Amino acid sequence: MKMNNEMNNEMNNEIKYFNYLNVLRESGVTNMFGAAPYLQEQFKLDRKTARDVLIAWMKSFERA
């Protein structure tokens, strides 16, 4: 049961981060290659995690 909760939390976080990145992209505030610091600030992520999220978000466009 705990495994499912952890997976749900990860999926919810990914949705939250990706939604934020989509809004950031639409705003034109930054080139998306420089979006990791925005994730760090908004969600209090460490640098590596923010970069990993950004890379996953960018890769999601390859599947589209």
C-alpha cells in the first residue's frame, strides 16, 4: 500500500511540476533551457532534482 502512495505522490508531483513548466513556457519569461532555477525557487527543489524534472518535461515532448 505504501508503494502505491509513493507512486501517486510522484505522479502528482510530476503533474504539478509539468503544469508549472507549461505555464512558465507560455509566459515567455525565460528560455526553457534556463527553467531549472525557477523550479528550484517555486518548489524548493535542489539543483539536481530541478534539472531532472526539466529534462523529463522536455523529453515528454518527444512522445507527443
